[in-house]
Amino acid sequence: MVKRTTPFTKLFKITLLSLFSLTLLACSEPKKQVAPPAPAVSVYQVKTQEIGRYREFVARTEASQEANLRARVEGELVERNFREGSIVKKDQVLLKIDPSAYQAELTSAQADLSSRKSGEDNAIRNLKRAKELIGDGYISQSDFDRLTTEESQAKAAVASAQAVVEKAELNLSYTIITAPFTGRVGKVNYNVGNVVGPTSDILATLTLTDPMYVNFQVEEDVYISHLQEQRSNNNSKSLAADISLRLPNNSEYPEKGVFDFADTKIEQGMGTIELRATFANPNGIIIPGLFVTLVLESQDKESMVLVPQAAVQENQQGKFVLVVDNKNIVAQRHVFLGRRLNAMWVVEKGLELGEKVIIEGLQKVKAGIEVNAVPKVVDAITGTISEMNIESKTAT
């Protein structure tokens, strides 16, 4: 049997072939690749600051005044009128020792003194009468001499009794322990009810921490060079430098220091001389015994570039930053860094004022690529990165 092809079947085959040809044509055309957008990075426009030559020293803090409170008489502690660690005022009563025995000694000494004075008065009267009678022969010379001796002995007895009274008064005063100056009192080593005396340990320690001393040492050659420069310039100041302090937690102490003292001799075997600076300490942030970093910065300053620590990276060739130029192209720039100022580094060489360095998105870029640079601001103290406000953008 022969199959006949209908017009409808021919039309269906033609349509199917046309669709298949179009599909092959579409598959054979190459796809156009779309370039990815430039990665966004945060940039900081470097600025300058007036900075002088500087040097850092390991230093130790010391209270400007310190007093160890001790018992000067023996007895039982009956009162404590302060809280450990608190501020006490000058002449404030801190501790009391039982005064009963010393009050009794004073009373006895005063009674003895009164008796001695009565004896002295009697001896003086007897000698006075003897002086009136000896001229008329009513008293012998030996009796007169005896009365003179008795008067002298009576006066000596009074003086001795007076000394006993003064000693008893002094011992009684020692039962009250007061603050010799205004300061902070530390831990108490004896509680009320303990018996203390001159051989006991320290009862407590009182310190004055405002101002605070900071001691540091300088090599003898450096100090001698400083003295020579000072003399040649006829400079009356002993140390013409800005003095600042960095605390153990790497925070900068807000108060500036003043040079206070230089020792009169070189430490044997060390080749150094001890110097001291004074810092105001109104909030009690500095406590005695801290190891701190003392920074001396010359008063002759020059303008130097600062860069955030977040922008600095390091490889085998040293430290570097990624710089974005006016065409938003990234370039790697090696830098030579100086001192650190809070969250910033001083750049001695490698960057210029106004250049832009990448501070966020460093892991997304490399030298030679184009980026979308977003200006940011950096807090020079904390290193916090934040958006640039409208005023800053306008100024830029």
C-alpha cells in the first residue's frame, strides 16, 4: 500500500525544519561577556601634622608623697575612721590606740610635777629667809649652803618631773594617728582589736598621687650632648621637649608632663642618669608602680604625613599601602614608617599629602585594577572608620 502525502503533512514538516534551523543558528552565535563592576573600597585621604623628633623610654610611676603609718606606742587598736582605698584629708584622725594606760601615766606624772613644784617653792622660801639671816649671824654658813643645795635640787626635780609629763603627753598623743597630708590610704594590715606597737609592721600606707612622678633613665652620652646643646644655645630650660605618656593598655594619657628632676650622679655600671617628670593626675588614672612609656618630642617640629594603621600591610620587601590614583587605578607603594600616634603611623617616606590609601576592602583588590573608591574618615585616636559627612565631601 502506498502512503499519500497530504498538504497538511507537508506544511507541518516545513514548519518543523524551520524551527530546528533557527535553534541551530541561535546556538552557533557567540555570547557577549559583560564586564563585572569595579570593586568598591574605602579610601582615606592622607593628611599632615606638625611632629617633632622623639624618643621613647621605659618608665616607672611613683607617688609624689608617701607615708607609712606606724604605731609609735604599744596598745590595742580601738578605732579605724576611714575606708581602705579612700581619700583622706590632712590631719584627719585615721586610727586610735587605747589611751587608758597613757592617760594614767600622764595623770601620775602631772601629780608628781605638782608635788615637785611645791617642794621647789618651799626650798626657795627657805633660801630667801636664810639670805636675810646669814648677814646677822643667825644662821651658819653650812646651813646656808645646805639650803642653797636643797633649792637647786628642788628645781632639778621640777625640771625632771616636767620632762616626764611632756613624755607622757607625747605618748598619749601617739595613740591618735592622723594623716600627715591629703592623699589616698591603702590596705590596713591590722584590724580593730589587734595589739600593735613600735615593732609591728606598717599599719597602712598613705600616698599622694596628684601630681604623679614618672622616673626614667637616659644614657650618659645622650644627657651630656643635651647639656652641651643647652649651654651653647644659652637655654635656661633644663629639658626643652614635649613630654607625654603612654599607659600599659597602649592608650595615650591626656595630660602633658613637666621635667622635674635630674640626679646628680651617673649610675655606676649602668652608664645612665635618672630623670623625673611630673604629671597631673586629677582623676587618679595613674597609680604608683606602673610600667609606662614616656615619650619625649622635640619642640622643633616639621609637617609629616599620617596614615591609618588599617591601611598598612607588610610583605618580604617591607611595609606598604595600596594607593588609588585620580583614575581609580590601584598601585602598591612601599613606605618607611616612623612613630605611632594612637591609631596612626607617621610616614617618613613614600606618601605625599592628599594621596588616597585603601583602608577597607584590601582583600578584594590588587595593583593595576580599577576600583570604586568611597571616601571615609578615620578617628585618629581610636581608628574607627566612618562615613564622610557632607561638609567634608564639599571641602574635599
